[in-house]
Amino acid sequence: TQLLEQSPQFLSIQEGENLTVYCNSSSVFSSLQWYRQEPGEGPVLLVTVVTGGEVKKLKRLTFQFGDARKDSSLHITAAQTGDTGLYLCAGASGTASKLTFGTGTRLQVTL
Amino acid sequence: GAGVSQSPSNKVTEKGKDVELRCDPISGHTALYWYRQSLGQGLEFLIYFQGNSAPDKSGLPSDRFSAERTGGSVSTLTIQRTQQEDSAVYLCASSLRLAGGFSLAKNIQYFGAGTRLSVL
């Protein structure tokens, strides 16, 4: 069974701070995706990383895929209250018929 | 519709009753997925459809759970003889993905808002 562990589980920070969320596994994935989910809604895709060592930037968010394609990180610079939500990583294997989701990181950004 | 639509948005039922959850995927999307999200947990894969067939049912937790898809569109997830541990948010997703191909863009899964099931 493939497992994806995320850390930290909960994070409460003030606006303007930086943070990093980690997603780790002992399994190799063909691609890894990051989602954000807000209360009462489904997850929304932020980014997909495919190549080991790949780094992608989405405004203040930086995503990195580990060289061995087993882990990933999400770094947020100068967090804003609008970044509040549940962040989920998800790994795909093969032709990605299903995603294995991480345990989630709940981020709260306050003024 | 423009997005994945799920109904009902909330369902409260008594232990032992059967429930049906519905998912309307994005028009033209051939792949459809069901996930379960329990309180404080990540998403747990249940079943995947490509067209009307389900190549991967590995995530269904017991034989009380079943799902079908008709006309390559609407899908229903049925839970028979519900138990309290079935309480969760059931999420549906669809993707454009066509059988036999692999394209990151076509594999992107778009999620509905989910059905919150409470079994009393």
C-alpha cells in the first residue's frame, strides 16, 4: 500500500510569514500533485510535478519534486489570509488511474 | 454543467438504511472517480470508471458499497445497510482521460463539492 505522509498536520501562522509543507513516501510516483481544499468544497488542483528535481512556481507558492520522485515540498512565501485551507499532496502511479492522497496539512493564516 | 455536480449535498440517514449518492461529471469527461474523506483525513480512493466500466474497484471498503455509471455520464454510489463508520464526505471527480492514452492535461481530476453523509 502506498502511503503519503504530510507534515506538519496543522500550521497556524501570521500573515507575512513563510512556511513549508512536506509530503513524503517510500514509494516512487510518476507524478505528484498538490491540491488546496476549502471548507464545503472539493480539492482544487494547484500544480503537477513530473520530473525528479523539478521546481515549479505559482506566484508565492514554490513546489519541488524530490530527485527520487518519492517526496515533495510546498513553500509559501509571505503567506496571506487567503492561503488558509487544507493542502493535500497526491501521487499518481503508471497512467494515473487513481491518486493516492496524503494525510493533509491544515493551514491557518491570521492577520 | 460547468463543473462536477454532486447530490445531495448533505444526507442524514439512520443506521441500516440504504443511501444513493449521485455524481454528474463535466460534460465530455470519460473518467470518473469516487473518493471518501473522513473527518480530519485525506482522501481515500474508492472506485474509478472509464466510460461505463470500472477497471479499478480496489478501494471499495466492503460489499455494502457499489457503484455504477450509465451512458458514460452520471454515476451513483450506493451504500447498503449503512453503518456509523460510513459517515464521511464522499467526493466525485472527473477527468478528460481517454482509454489507452496518457496525457497529464487529460488526467487532471476536477472535483465536486461532495456529499456529506451522516449515519445516526
